[in-house]
Amino acid sequence: MVVHTEYKGWELSGKTFGIIGLSNIGKRVAEIALGFNMKVQYYSRNRKKDYEKKGVNYFSLEKLISTSNILGVFIELNNKTKQFITEKYLSLIKKSAIVVSTSHTDIFDFNVLTRELSAERFTFIQTYFNSISKEHRDILHKSLNTVLYPSIAIQTFETKKR
């Protein structure tokens, strides 16, 4: 039997999960993170008082990004959000943080994102069904600290019935 002792991580309890975009996906992620006893904070265009009552704290975007162990990006791509996560914000991500994105990669300043990933400052997890161009996918596939996965939420039996 082989024991993989080199694969170590940290427990979620007590860690900080920052959510950019507290809409449908962001709200569900917040609920799950709270269930793991994580500190949950968010940034959204509009305050969500009902979630603040549940213990999800509102932060400025700068503070949210700089204090999160895990950062979830769940915002829709439009004219206001294209390149929303600029070099200023990417530089604030904690070293060894995990960034999970279901948003289109055009939300990020992609050149800066790939530079930060090549410096191995953080791990990037990105869904790629309609949220990433082939060009971006090909570049990200080369990054050792990037995980690309298909968007499987739309593949459930229940979703297919709707």
C-alpha cells in the first residue's frame, strides 16, 4: 500500500471564504461554507442584509480579496464586469489562497492572471462550459496550479427536466 504523505492541506473550519457576487450561486456557497464553520464574507453591488443576519459579513472588495483563504468569483459577465478583477485586485490575493471561479475568464485581466499563476502565488479553479474561450483554456491548461473542470450543474437529471 502506498501512503501519499506529501499531499497535505488545511482544514476549512476557521478559514475565511470570500465571495464576490452574492447572487444564486454565491448565496448557496455561503450557506455551505457556514456549514463548514468558515468565516464567510462577501462583496456584491447590493448589500444582502438577510445573509448578514446569518453571519455573512460585507467587506470592501480590497479587504475581501486580501483577507480570504478561499475566494469565490460568481459574477455575470457584462459591460460593467469585463476585466473587473484587475491587476490591483489580483495582486491582493493571499499567497497560497485558492480562487474558485464560475465566472467567465473575461472577468479577470487575463494577462495579469496568467502572470500571477506562473508565479505560483495562488491556485485557480475554473469551470469551463461557456465561461472560457478556447484560447484562455489552452493557456490555463499549461498552468500547474490551475484546475479546469466542466460545468456539471447543468447536467443533472433535475436540470434536464426543467
